[in-house]
Amino acid sequence: MQIELSQAMLEALKRAKHVPPDVQRRIDGVTPEPGLTPPRYALHLSDDEAIELSELLQWHVRTDPATGRPTADSAPYAEVIARIAESQF
């Protein structure tokens, strides 16, 4: 599966903790798609890796108690989770 990432989402993934080595190699290998402004990135994952990453990122998402929405710091993680879910259908 291919997940399209923004710069903010890619940077958040690079900061994520406890990423399994196989998924980390995929993240480290992401390069910008040529000719796009703003830059976009494609993360290629197997179905198993996508599930693994989605489950891991759920631990990184924090919500604002007043709104129930992800905090600014964790919003990129929530967006990656949503894109993985969309790609699975």
C-alpha cells in the first residue's frame, strides 16, 4: 500500500518512538515525489506494516480534553492513521 504524506507527517514519523526496524527502514527511505509543491512523500508499506504502524501511532496521539481533537503535536500521527485506514478499503 502507498500512503501519501505531507512534510509535517513525515517529520512526525521520524520522531515516533519504538518503531519496528522494518517499518523504520521504510520511513527512512521516503523521498519527495518529483515536481510537487508543496512537497509530497509516498510511504510504501505492506498491509502488515501498515497495521503495525497504525497501532503504534495510536499510542502517540493525545487529545485536547476540551475539544476531543488531537493536539497540535499529535495531529500528524492522527492523520497518518486516517490515511492508512482509508488505504485499506
